Amino acid sequence: MKTGLKTKKSLGIKIVIALIVMMPAFALTDIGFDSKDTALIIVGFLLFVLDNIAITPIAVSSVRNDMKDWENAFYNSTLAKSKETEDYYLVETPLPFERKMFCAVLCRRLLGTIFIALFIALCLFLLVRFGPIQYKLLHSDNIKGVLANDSYRLYKARNAASCATLILYFVSPFILSIFAYLIAITICELKVISGHKYIAYRAIVNCVDSNGIKVAHDEMCYIAKDYTLIGVRKNQLNFTPVTFVFIPDDVLVLPDI
């Protein structure tokens, strides 16, 4: 337990340092654009890149640490501790659905990566689109007598640029590490599936609600909050036998085999 707390504390310190390093990077870049000083812009950009490179190994190492004992997510669960019956038991691998499992995991991770990339691109678009408008209107000589239309433009530009700047400030130190983490965990999950090293368990789902999938058996209740449905729908899962497949960082729910 002490080791876990120490690791979390160390991770928190590194994240804070990364955010602090971003402050001069943003400041130098902003000053460089204002003064049209290319050298300051380059220095600010280099700080941004170096900060991302320094944080990336932390993301990759976290995936490695999770891989060491990811099986505990199953063996420490109430599902595994329940008494096995004809309806609740470990399933031998490999499963006939491995190709579907492989494709589902790959698509899920790709969609997550695309969503993050689009979100960052949107923030950059807002900053590039409205930042210059905000700067121009704020530094206008007749700003006190600005027209109503320009006042509204200033309001929209200020809000959009400020929001984008704030989001990018907190996200930018971790852009590379986020993508590195997604790539690393995807490779680990696909290796587990292709190597038949996943854990499969047959169980009967009692219900599915906002809290997750619930399985009640042997006076115990198992709840899978984070899961991926493959070949089944939520409305088909009430008192339905399914196969739970445990892989790193996810639980796959497939039709009963």
C-alpha cells in the first residue's frame, strides 16, 4: 500500500512540474508572436516538445505496471470468488469470437484516439481563429467607442480564445503521452487476445443499468462498470447468459458460447 501511495505522489509531482514548465513555454510563444520574434517562438515550441518527451515514458511505464498484474482484476473480483456451477464457470480458451474481439478492441481504441485528436484540433482552431480577432480588438485605438457589433465579436473572440488557451494549457503537456498510452495499451490488449492469454468466464447477467452490468450469484454481486459489448445489446442482457472476457483495462461481454 505504501508503495502505491508513493507512486501516486511521484506521479502527481511530475504532472505539476509538467504544468509549471508549460507556463514559460506559453509565455515565450505569446511574447514571440506579439513581438514577431521568431527566436522566442522557437524556444517556446522546443519547451513544449521537451515537456511532452519527458512525460511520455511515465505513460508507457504505467501500461507496463498495469500489465504485470492485470489478471488480478478478475481473480480479485467477486465473480471469480463465487462458487462455480453449471451457469458460472471458467471458459477454456481460445474462444471462437477472437476475431470479433480483436476488431472491437482495435476500433474502440482508434475511435478514442480520433476523438482526442479532433478535440485538440478544435481547440487549436478556436485559438487560431479567434485569438487574432481578440488581440486586434483589444489593442484598437478606439476600443472605448467600439461599435455594438464589434463588442459582440470581442465577447465571442475573448471567450473562445480564452477557453481554448486554458484547455490547451492543461492538455498540451500530455498530448504525446496520451497518444503513447493509447498505442501501448492497444498493443497490450491485442497481444493478450492474439496470444489467447485472456480470461473468459461464463455468467448470467441479472440486469444492466447506469451503474454497469450486474451479476448476482452465491450471495455475491459482481458489477462491471467499464465494459465493451460485442455481438449483444443492453436490452438483451436481462437474465441472459454471457461470456465475460477479461483483458488489460477492459471487460468484453460476448454472447454465451
